[in-house]
Amino acid sequence: MRRVALLTTLAVAGIAILAAAVAYAANTYAVQASVVPTGKGSKAKPNPTGVKFNYQVNGPAGAQPDAVKTYKIEFYGVRTNGGKFPACTFQKISQDQSGANCPAGSKVGSGTLQSVVYQTGNPADPNSFPCNKSLAVYNSGENKATLLITGPGDQCAGVSQPFIIDASFVRSSGGGEALQFTVPPTILHPIPQFTVAVKNVTSTISRKRKTVTSKKTKKKRTYGYFESIACLGSSRPIKVTFTEESGAVGSASTTSRCTAK
């Protein structure tokens, strides 16, 4: 009896482990990114940079990907100075439902977003349809950003309303900061009983610089909206962590070239 009980326990544990593994591997991810210019800079002499960033999300064979609710995007040794640049808050963009009235210079990036919409709980839905939108990134102040997703309804089965996401920069590797945000359920499921799953995103954050004169010392210092202060040897690790709506966590990594100057 003890042997039977032990075998039963092991079998149940094995099934649980297998189920967890399947949940963890629901999606597969890939990322491509670069930082320009490639100079690593330092804390004393940061190097203002821009970034190009793309990622892809794929589901198991024959199925669409599970929706991703939380993203964390890390560029080793890259930090932000949102407090030094024109800003447009999440509240302002939400109120206007656009960035039309945002201060000049507060838009810091742009890109495209390709998603698929399918019946919730049925990622193999044969009636799934594509949804293509444009992405705009706004500086929203110190350690804050806002993502504005827009596009005509004829590119998304009639869904034309804008989607607005509140984002933050959090501490990351190499003294840098990672962009982190959670997609609200109203965006993951804008139509009842349907799920929107992102499949491909391309984005560019412009290289922006601002020179500030110190009131005390009268010395000038140039800040970058993004600026590099460190690298890991001759490369810059870049990692994205994806938390799926199911709670499963996946990631994708790449490296960008890094030089002394």
C-alpha cells in the first residue's frame, strides 16, 4: 500500500510539474535591439543615446499566443532623465484621448504594433483576425512614460478607439532603468469575450539632448532623455520579461555592441 501511495504521489507531482512547464512555455519570444551611439559613457560623463527595439511573440504550433499583461524592458546601463524634458502626463493624454495637446518635444518615440484578436479561451480560433496599430511614446516626467496606441478601425475589425498605458522606469542592471508597464484588462479584452494578443512590436526612442546651466556654478551640462553610463565589457545586455495573462513568465535576451567612446 505504501508503494502504491508513493507511486501515486510521484505521478501527481509529475503531472503538476508537467502542467507548470507547459504553462511556462505557452509563448516563445524573440527580441532585437540596438543603442546608438554605441559609446558606454560613465556616471561622470553620460552618453546621450537613442534606442531601436523590436520583439515578437508566438504561440504553440497551430495556436495564437497567450496575451501578455506585464512587460519589463531592460537596457544594461541606460538610464532616463524624464524630469529634464517636456512632459505630457498619463492623465492629460487620457483626458484628451490623444497627444494632440501635449507640449512640443514630449513625444520621445514611435513604432508599430501588430496583434491578433481571438475568442477568449480559444487560441486556435479559426476566426481570429489581425489588429494593426501605431505606437507613440511620451515622456510623462521623472521615471514616467505613457504609451498611446492608435489606428483606424479598418485595420482592426472596426476597433478604432485609442488605448493608453501608464508606464514607469524602475531600477535595473548596470545602474540603468527598465521600462515597466501592465496592460489593463480593458485593453487585453476591449470586446467582451475576445482577447487581444500582441505578436510583433517595432519601436524607436529618439536621441534627445538638453543643455542645462546650473544656477549655482553657471556651468553647462548636457542631459540625454536616454543616456548610457555603463556596459558589460564590449556589449550591452538587453532583456525583456513577459508576464502572460495566465501568470506564466517568459523572457527574451539579446546584446548590443558597446564601445569605449
